[in-house]
Amino acid sequence: MAPDAAPPPDPDLLGESAQDLYENAPCGYLACSPEGLILRVNRTFESWTGHDRETLVGRPFHSLLTPAGQIYHETHYAPLLQMQGAVREIALEIVRADGSRLPALVNSVRQPEREGRPAIVRTTIFDATDRRRYEQELLGARRRQQDIALELQRSLLSGALPEGDALQVAVVYEPAVTGLEVGGDWYDAFRLPGEKAVALVVGDVVGRGVTAAATMGQLRSATRALAGTGLGPAALLDALDEFVARHDVGRMTTVAYAELRLDTGAVRYACAGHPPPALLQPGREPELLWEGRSVPLDAGVGTGARPEAGTHLLPGGSLLLYTDGLVERRSRPLGVGLDELLAELAAQRDNLPADLLSGVVGALEDDRHVDDLCVLLAHRPGGGAG
């Protein structure tokens, strides 16, 4: 022993014995047979659960669990214990004698037979009531934040879309059904000043929650303001680059922006890292517009001025802008989703615009989609003039 080291405390002076430490430990102790029958428990476990040890000894440990816990014990807990010799921090619920439930963290170690001693499973049970309460409070707070973000997003996306004899617009917006935070997908459609033309835009902000929703609102407002100055699609995306860099907001956002003349059907468009618009013309196969592409906003890649491209939307034709939530799935290549989009557009082409859009979305969306889904359809009625 080092000269300055204090001698170990005398257990007799502390009034503790090995039996006291076992019985009154700050966790429940169980000793079970390899088959899971309880052989011994401590007083802490008795007091927490209300079960007397006389009724516990000889009882299978899994019989103390909820029905879901018993299934988990059979399919995960017991096999892992058999294969690995130990399981750590397994969250289970133990049914007390009065029928209430004790949230618990369970740790078990299987000690093999040795020196004539039978094999045994030693288990510690920790009361996780406070942890469960904290998790529920945290979950509630996150849900409240989700509600705030969703309400902010909906308020920013609200507003009348341009309609008339020369144009029909339909929109589908659905937040992801998994996760607790909405994303930053947005859409917009508005008349350009002094021209028989409308601007169509769909964008996707990186990130989720209130910050993404607020960023979406800033970019949507900036797009409207810049479009009102007469900038074309490419120049508008260049200006958005400057806006994003100057205000340090929305970096790597993807945007599809198009301008449609209602009198001639002329379309100019540009995409900043966004999925290609889809074009459905009467009497023709649907197609994807792959030109006019460049990197996302303020991507940090010096590529010079952004390009744009043009096409014509014939009377009776439709132009579709959408976010990747419509076509992208983690389990397959993106090209598969794009091919499915074209096939569904062809199958739904005889429907009215709103029915066409809902039919396409209904056919393509995943019931468990993990990303927001935003789709904007602009239809030019047959023979209309703006």
C-alpha cells in the first residue's frame, strides 16, 4: 500500500454486509436457471414489483413481462443471451403484482457451469420510470415543434394560385409520414407583371423542422421578388445564389423554376440540382426535360452563369414540377422512379388536371415515405388563350 493511501473502510463500521448490499442494492437482482426459472431475488426487486419472493422463486422470468415483452424475450432477448452470453440495457416492462407496469432496463450475464457449480443467469433490473417520463416529455416537445413547423409551412404556402381560361393549376403537398419534423419543400405559382405569363416553382430546402420551414419562406419570397424584376429562369437562379450566400441561408437548396407564356405556350425553365420537370403533350409520349440543369444553390462550385432551356406547352398539355419525394426511394435507383412517373402520366393523361395529378401521386407515393412530397401541375387547356 502506498504511504499516503487511506486504508479501506471496515464493513463493520459502515454497518454493511454482503447480504445487506445484495438485498438493498439500488437495483433489482435476480438469479435464474439457464431455462429462465427464477432461483433468487433481492428485496429491492420485491419492493419495486410488489411480488413476494415466495411467489417468484420457480417462476419463469418472462412471465413477469407484458405480452409484447414476452414476444421480445422469445425472439431477441433469449437468443442473444444464448449466443453472446450477455445482453445489455434491454428496455422491457415488468408487470407488478397490482397489474401496473414498471419500465425497466435489463442486463443479464450467463455464467456457464464450472467447478461443479450449475450454470446460472445473473440479471440486474434498473427502474427506468424517470427515464421513460423524460423520453415522453422530449417526444411531446418534438411533436409540438413539428406542429409549429407544419403550421408555419402551411401558412407560407397558403394563397390563391393563378387560374383562368388559359391555365389550370393543381397542387399536392404531403409531409412525410415518418419522423417528427417537416421538411422544407415548397411550391409557388404566380403571374408575372406586365406579361401574359406565369412563374412556376418547386424547391427543396436541406434540413427539417422550424429552421427549414423558415428558410423555405425566405427563398419563396425572394423568388417572387426577383421574378418581378423581369429576370429569366437562369438569371433568377444566379440571383438566388447571391441571396443565399449573402444571407447565409438555404445553401444546397434545389429549385426548378419555369416561366410559361399563356398566349403562345412558350416555356423557359432552369433547374438547380432539382429533378427534371415532366412534360405531357397531347398525342405524344411523356418526357423529362433534362436541359437547363446546374448545381444546387450556392453549392460552392464555380460553374459560371447558369443555363436555361426552352420548350412549348401545346394546348391540352401539362407541365409537372415535383420534389424528389415523388420518385426517390432508398431501395431502388432514381431512374426507376422517373420511369414510373412517365408511365403513370401516360396512363392518367385522359383525366382532368386535378384527377391526373392525384392519380399519379396515388400510384407513386410510398405509404411509408420518409420525405416530404410536393407536386405542381400546370395545364394549358385546349384552344385557350391567355
